[in-house]
Amino acid sequence: MLDELAAVDVSLVSDAALVEATVEAERLALRTAGAVTDRLIVEASDRDLPRALGFRDVRNFMGHGLHIGDPAARHRVIAATGSFTTICGDRLPPSCPTLAGYVAEGRVAGAHVRAVLEVLEAIPGEVSAETKAAAEAQMAGYAVQFTPAEITNLGSRLLAHLDPDGTLTTSKDRKRRRRLWVNRQNAQLMSRLTADLDPIARARLDTVLDSWAKPGMNNPDDPESPVGPIATANAEQVAAAALRDERSPAQRNHDAFSALLG
């Protein structure tokens, strides 16, 4: 069937038919992933097949066994929309049931789902279960209609409505949300950091950057640039190095971080 479809000469179809076929093909691809492939991965996880096959975990199985490009991101979607089985054999409903339905129908893509999950995971724990369920349904509806960026903006409005003055957010919420990813090196051997810092980590980082990332400090392109915190540097040497410093604030932050690690 797929071989026959792949051999069809699409240059013969009208513009309207081409658009309709493209929409349906994309929805079919999403539905195949969400309603079929994801369910198979859930079943494999329930049976603990990845470990039986020698993989570290299900994400490792997805990346190396199934050649999924971003297994962590895909697994995050599956974890929220899949129906897993407990040790006792009970089938659990998806943690995001409305979103799961749209995924199974092929109405939302992975990027849209992840944008929704970012919002739902930021809802404070003090918010009632009923309100969280309503928020899940509302955000799932947005996933069908809007782009990931628009979903993020709409989610910010929802979060502001649920906790307008931030009083519902607790230290437990912040601990749950703390994270720092070090992504793979790209072709230029550069690596991207992505983080959500709790208030203490942010305050410590601000203190370090305020001392180590001043203009003139820790400049790898200037052999006369002082290394370390500004408090231990010669003020005249710092001032002279600052006049030669052409780095952006982001570059100074990078060099300060590298110097601190060194």
C-alpha cells in the first residue's frame, strides 16, 4: 500500500487536491506515531523489554534500537499521553487524557505536546486537581489550534491567572522544576546549556558573574586580562583591559564561567 502511494505521480493532481492530500498524509503520519508506535513503546516498557534486550532503559532503546532522533523528548510525550500498566496489572489512564486523545487522532505534533507539558508542569502543586484537569483540557485545545510559540504565550497567561502573585508556588515546586541540561556538541564542537535555576542557584550565579564577568576580566583573547574574581585583581590592570574588551555581555559570561570551572 505504501509502495503504491509512494509511486503516485503527484504532479498530475490539482492544487486543492495536493493540499488536501498533504494535510491528510501529515495527520496519518502523526496518528501512526501516536496511536501505533507510541503504544508499542509503552507495551515494550511495561514488559521491560529494553533491559531484556541489553539497553540501559526505554529511552536508550528508543534512541539506539528504534533510531528515534530525540528519544528524551519523544519519551516525555509518551510518558504524558501513554496508558501504562502497573506491577499489579492495572492499566492506568494517561496523565494528560485530553492531550492523549488528540495525539491518538493525529491532531497534534510532538512540539505542540511538549509546549503544553511545559505549561502544565509549571502549575503549582497547591492548585486543586479539578483546576489542573481543566487546565490540561484547555491547553490541549490550544495544541490543536496554535503553534508551539503561541501555546507558550497562552500558557503564560493561564499560569498568571492560576497564581497571579506567586503565592501558591512553594519551595517544593521550585525543587521539582530545577534542571540543567548540557546538550550534545554540534559540528563546531559547541554545546548549548539550558537551565531552570532555583532562587539560590540564581543568586549564586549572579554573584559569580558580577565578579568574574566584568569588562576586562577573564578575557582569553587578552594575555594581560586578570584571571579570577575582580576583588583579587589590580584595579588599574582591570581598567586598561576593559578598554580593550570588545566582548558582548554573553561572551563575558561564557568566559567567566569557563574561568571559574578552570
